[in-house]
Amino acid sequence: MLFRNISYIDENCQVKTGFVETSEAKITYIGSEAPEGNTGRVIDGKGKLLIPAFYNAHGHSPMSLMRGYGENMTLSDWLNKKIFPFEDKLTKNAVYWATLLSMGESAKFGIVSTSDMYYFTEDMVRAVTESGLKANISRSIVNFTGDSFNKMESVTEMKSAVERFRKTAKGRVLMDASIHGEYTSDEATVRELSQYAKEHNLIMHIHLSETKDEHEGCKERHNGLTPAAYFNKCGAFDIPALAAHCVWVTEEDIDILAEKNVTVCTNPVSNMKLASGICPTHDILKRGINLAIGTDSVASNNNLNFFEEMKMLGLSAKIKYMDPTVLTPEEIFRAATLGGAKAQGRDDCGAVKVGNKADLVLINLEAPNMAPVHNAVNNLVYAATSNEIVMTISDGKIIYEKGEYKTIDMEKTIFEVKKAKDKILKSI
Ligand SMILES: [Zn+2]
């Protein structure tokens, strides 16, 4: 595939114009002259901008079944009265279709890869593989009852998934480890899972200091240790780690995250919707920590619109610090692209660069809300709505183009998700 006379955002966040060629899964040429020997489709760049695709660093894809199911509730009511009873009735079939729906929604919003924490791993892998998109899937581990690690069903499911699915779909599907959170497991489980992840070279994906209750409760449960200090003590940060939320982290916590090279994934929309608070992203960036962006589940968002996520990240940071100069559009755009790719251990993703995977999004600059262009990144972060997405490409394959899905039967998917949702509701 060849993009001719196309404006693109390069790895330094600068807009350049030229020819960008992809071959199979990779970007094979970038230059001011047309490459020789291209036989694939040629796309004219007039009025368009080619950008790296987005990497959603924290999601729970199957929860699309619960979009809009509980609103205006406290977190504990929402979880205990709505989410947990619904999840109790989930089936493999429901998870498969709901994940496929989330993949379609992701492509529509320019996301090609998701760090996806849930269960029914096998069905999630099947949906992601079929969609042509990518995911770092983790079987989330919780242990409320002090069960021994190796006897837990969830651990058996995780181990089997790691053996069967790591690096499937030509590396599009990767497996991560996941301890759900400090408050949902005991210390032995955290230590054993960290050890397992270390032995298998897995990334550790966790929820960290999402709410004030969780943060303060942890200190009471663990002799004054914050969740970051506790996880560090248990060895969870001795491997590449991805910490979602980090709303209540302290300066000392940020020291730990910086020292241990932990990626922080901020979830601005979900954190505002559940009134959890605002992540101190400016302090996190100042310390050189890798920042990524996540949607969290659509049950608390309620969509996967990454343009909304970028804008809310900027706006919420400015209000938190009461300073309009914190978080530049470039820092936000990097978090949505390179930061997310790095969080997923995808070193050859996240930038329009020769040799990288061809994970690309084609943007229409001729929409009224995108004109004029003083600075393309400023428009992407604050003016774009997602309607400007013309095409989403994952590993060189077009997944979504002008409202059409190339790999997903969206009509059937929506029908099956509705059917699964109705069936679950009847059984509650
Ligand atoms: Zn989450």
C-alpha cells in the first residue's frame, strides 16, 4: 500500500510530507520521491494526515455488554449492585461477541491495540485474532479467600493461556500477567504471580491507587505502605509493569514508579465519571515516567473514543494543577501512541517510521472542525472528534474504512451482543 503526497506525523511529532509505503505488516519506505516497484493500492494524500494508531493501555473489552447499565451510582453500589451480579452470569459466547464489538469500536476510534484485563481469556483471544487488531491480554487474578496460588482455577486458566496464546496471531496477541489490585488479593498471591511473570517474561498489569479509599485502606492493611510501596515490596515491579489509574499516588510513590520504570496508564474519563480523582500526570511526566492512556471499560466511560480521552487528559490536568501550561498536546499525543505501545512491550510500534509495524490511522483534515491547521497535533488533541478517521490499519491490514469493517461482521456482532445481554439480564 502506498500513500502518495501524504502529510504524516513523524517519530519526533513533526509533520512531514512525502510517500509512505507499507508492505505486509511493516512500514517499508518513507521519502520525498515515490518508491520503485510498488504494486499495491495507492492512496492519494490530498487533504489527509497519516498518524500512528492509538494504543489503549487499560481496558476490559468484554464489559461492552455493560455499557450504560449502571449510571450515577457510587463505585461500591455500581460494582456490588450492577457489575458483579451481571459478571456472575457471563458466558464464553457473551465474552466472545462483546470483545469483538469492542474491537470494532476500537478500530472506529483509531485504536489498534489494547492492554486487556479480564477473564474467559480464550474467547477474548479468538475475537482479537479474528478482528485483525492487537491486544495484550491478561487473566486478572483475585484471591479473597487465601487459596493457595497453584490450586486456583484462575491461575490454571492463566497458565494455560500463557502457554497456548503467547505470541499468537503473528505476535498481535501477547499475554500479560495481572494482579487485579492490592485490595482484591493477599500478599502471597501477589508474590507468586510476580515470580511467575518474571519466569515467563510477562508484563504485570495492575490497578493502582484508583480511589482514595483503596489508597488509604492499603496503608491500614499493610503497616502504612501505599499500594505502590506494597507492590514494590512484593516484587511486582521487578518486571516490566503497567499501573492503571495512579490517581492517589504520592511523591514517594512516583519515586518508586520512576525507579522501577513502571508505565503509568491514566484513565481520565473513567476517573472523572466515577469521581475517583485526577492522576498527577504532570508530576509523572516530569520524572521521565512512561505515560500511556487507557479507556478503562465502557461500563464507566462509556465509549472507546481516544480523541475524547486525549482532550479530557489535557483538560483535567489543567484543572488539577490550575495551570493551563501543564501537559502539552505533544505529550498527550505521545502518551496515546508511543507511550501505549511501550506499555505493551511493542517496541516496533507507535510511530510512523521505517521498520515499524504499519499501525496507522488516516485522518481527514478537510472537516470544518480541523481547519485551518496551524499545528496538526493541537488539532488532533483538542479539535478532532473521531469522525475524521477515514481508515484504521493494523499490521498493514485495513480493518476499518469509511464506516465499513473489513474483518468484522458488525451487524451480526451487534445482534449477538444484544442477544447475550438480554439472556444475562433474564437470568439475574
Ligand atoms: Zn480497570
